Amino acid sequence: MHRFRLPLALVLSLGLAAACAPISRSPTTVTAGPAVPAVETLTLSAPDGRSVPVLVVAPARPVGVVLFSHGGGTSLAAIRPVIDRLAGEGFAVIAPTHADSIDRPSDQRSTLQAAFATRIGDMATVSGFASSRFAGLPQAALGHSYGALTGLLAGGAFTPMVPGRVEAVKAVVMFSSPGPIPGLSEAPHPLDGVKVPTLLITGTADTVPGFVADPAAHLFYFDRLLPGDHTALVVKGAAHNFMIGADTGSERSWLLVVDFLKARLTGDSRAAARFAAAHSDDQTDVRRR
């Protein structure tokens, strides 16, 4: 996640608004096989008229929906293993290609600053689509780095200054949430609006050269949440992109993510018991608020 100074006028732009606006779709591409999640590519219309490319990966009978926000300036291809894993665990995953993604043509790509508002608009758009396509299923937001901030905004962070809350989002998972952001993080009680359960996962080697020198900075938002249903897992030796690989602690992290989502979205009592029993060990530090 890149540190940047946030223009307030941008925060208040139309990209933040109107989650209920009509959604239009382009022709889709679908692939599927026996017991294989369906893969679908769509173009949705955001409330401000933008076209939002979206990837949908869903099992035949999903138990919930995960709205996935990728990291700043990255690609959905880079985190496809994460999407496939979530779908394999029974969740429909809806992942927009944000305006800052390298998957966008260079003449259509936004800076990270400009994408702040449009990312929030993207999450409102895909949530509205999810409510139609997967009616009645609970929704969670999950993001990596800059996407972790996007997901936390959907969960109510920085309200009312930033109207990014997505009401359908009932839980938030953050991989490597960003550190403090000048112009935003100094707001009084910035996370008091987060009323949904959250799970943060980071590592002791989670640095971003030139932007996040201290791995502890990723705990900034967790440490400022009001006490409630909030958990952080700090994995010893884990780096910024360990979520997509087989690095130290990645498997335990994924087990915790799956149990969190099943417990908080579907009411799975066994998953809830496993999540509650998770504790620190030689490789991981479990913190709760």
C-alpha cells in the first residue's frame, strides 16, 4: 500500500455514492466443469457511469459472497490463487478490476490517489450486483494492502467523513492493511464507525520498500478499532505477498480466514469454535479486541 496525501474533494466525489444505481452488464464468458466453480467475466456500470470490469468465481451452491479488492497497482491474475481458494471453500467471489490496476490500458489507468473514490464506488457496485445475483447470501469484504483499506471503508471506517460504508458487508478480512495515511488517519476516532467483525493478517517481514518500512504499521487500524469482534494474526517471517504463496504461516492464516468467514457469515458453529480457540504459538501471534 502506498502512502499518499488524500484530497478531500476527491473523497467526496460521485465515485463514493449511490450503491442502488442500476447495474448493466456486458456479454459474459463462463467456464465450468464437474465440481469446478464457474468463472465469469462481466462489465458492470458504476453509479457515476464508469465501466467496471469484474471477475466472478462461484461454486454451484455458495454459502456466502466475498467482495475482493486487490492491492494498489496490481493485477487480478496476481491474486487469482486467493480467489480460487475462497471459491473452493464455498464462497462466491466478486473481484472488480479497480481503476489503478495494471490490467487497465495505460490511457485508462488512474493514480492511487484518484482511485480512492472510484474503488469505493466499485465496492458499492459489486455489492449491488451480489445482492441481485446471489440474493439472500451474506457478504464480506476481503482485500490486500490498498484493497484492505478499501474493504475496511466498506465496513464503516472514516464515517461520516468518507461515505464508503456498504451496508450489505457483514465482515471484513484485511491482508496487510496499509499504514497511516496523511490527511485521513489523523481524523478523530477514525474507526468508530466499524461495527462489523474484522480479521487482519500481517507478518513481521511485511514491508513495502519506499512506503512501509516498519511492519508494525500494518496494525495501525486494528489498534484503533473500538473493542468488539476484532482479531489480528501476526505471522513471524511473513512478507507482504505471503497470502498467495506457501510462505511461513500461510496455511494457518488461510484456515483462520475460512473459519472467520464461515463463522461470521454463515453461523457455522464448528468454524466459530475453531476460530475462538485460535491462539498464539511459536510462529504466530493472535491478538483480539
